[in-house]
Amino acid sequence: MTLVTDRAATGRTAPGKPPRLRGRRRSPVFDAPTPLGIAGRYGALVLMVLLTIGPLLWQLSTSLKSKSEDIYAETPQLLPQDPTFANYGEVTRVVPVLDFATNSLIVAAMSVLGNLIGATLAGFALARVDFRGRKLVVGLFMATLVLPGEATIISQFQTVNNLGLTDTLVGIVLPGLIGTVNVLLMYNAFRSLPRELDDAAVIDGATVWQRLRHIGLPAVKGTLSIVAILCFIGAWDDFLWPLLVVQDPEKLTLTVGLAYLKGQFSADPRLIAAGTVIALVPVLVLFATLQRYFFRGVEEGAVKG
């Protein structure tokens, strides 16, 4: 009797029996899927889809509606009665949307390349290279996240102006060439790697560049895809900074050009919708290309970070 009492108090089981796992007991009431719970889950999923995908579908529908359709009808219709692509041709004919898109692609490509190189080198140095003041540098990077972008936009404009880079695409890219968030993402990704890998590489005589190339980069492909997607979307959708830096109409990015389109065709939202759909296509293509690595990077951050 005493032995049974002691085993019950200590949580031990009799010899030959597997030990019990301590934790939350599974309840047949709360853990089992019920019709009401399944309906609630699917209802929440449908609501989230409507809130996120609904505006995009409405813009696509508006861009495909002909001039004869009333888009301000009391009963809105998602499917166009007479779908047409004439609105896209009208946009490209009147406003140089393709030129604006080309400028945006150049800016986004330079931003992605600069952040992939700069953030990777900075993150690896902060995570895997020992030097005096490393923690202070990480703290400074963290402190810069407190300041909003608008607080430093005047100093950034003065810097770009003094360098003579106004009215240039390089002037648009320069302030965001190496983002603080991207450096911290790469820092966290490299820090999650086992330290023993670096120690073994150092014993074998590997240099810092060899450790980065053969150990670090192959293990953080997911995080690199996250940085690439975030940089591309941020540079592609940026409006305020290109509006301040660029005054030449030939150097306008697509977001600023779409604002100009809205001013020219404020009475015809079909053309505005067509322009927004054109601006959305490169982002969808990039995400579809890198989605496998993107979700791998999210999983890596959730498990290792």
C-alpha cells in the first residue's frame, strides 16, 4: 500500500509500463471536432478570405467592366456583364504605365539586391563573428526600430540632395538599401544555427567567407526569400519617398504614376482599377516563385527563433 502511494505521489509507473507524459489532459468535449466548431472555423476562414481577397477581386472586376455598365448600381455585381480588356489598353495608351513599371522594377531590383547582400553580411557578422561591441551594435539596430520613417525623412532628403542624387532612381533606393528589419531577420537566422558547425569549420581552417558560403547561406534560404519578398513589396509600393525625390515625369515610379492617373481620370474608376491590377501582377509573380522558400523561412523562424 505504501509503494502504491509513493508511486502515485511521484508520478512513477510500475516496471514494464511506459511512463505517463505530463501535460494537459485531452478532453473528448473540447478536443473532438464538433459540427458547431467546424462551422465556426470555416466561417472564420471565409470571412478572412472575403476581407483580404475581396477588394482585389472587386478591382479586377471593375477593370474588366465596359463603359456601358454602371459600376455605381444599387445592386453591385461582381461578374462583368460584358467583360473587356479595353481599359488596360486605354491606360497604357494615355499614361506611360509601362515606363513607370520599368522604373519601379529597377528600384525594386536594386533594393532587393542591396538588402540581400548588405543584410546578409551584417547579420552574419553580428551573429557569427566575435568582435568588441557586438551587443552594442545589435542594441543600436533594435533602437532604430522605435523611430518611424517620417522622423528621419528630412535628413534622408538632405543627404540625397547633397549627394546630387535627386531626380534619380538611385536616390530612391539609397535610404532603404540596407533595412534594419532585414539585418535583424538575418541576424536571428544565423544565430539559430548550431555553434558547433562554426567551431568545426574553424578547426578545419575555414575562413569567415567560407563559413558564410558553405555553412551559413545554405541554411538560411527561407529567410533570404522573406527578405527578398518584403524588400520588393516595400520598394514597389513606396509612395511618399519617390514623390519627394523625383520630379522628372520620366523617372516616376508606378505608385506615383498611378496617383497621376487618378488625377487625370478621376471620373472613370475602370482605368484606375486597371492600373492597380497592372501594379499587382509583379508582386504575385514574385510571391508565386518564392512561396516555397517563403513558408520554409517562416517555419524556420517559428521553430528556431
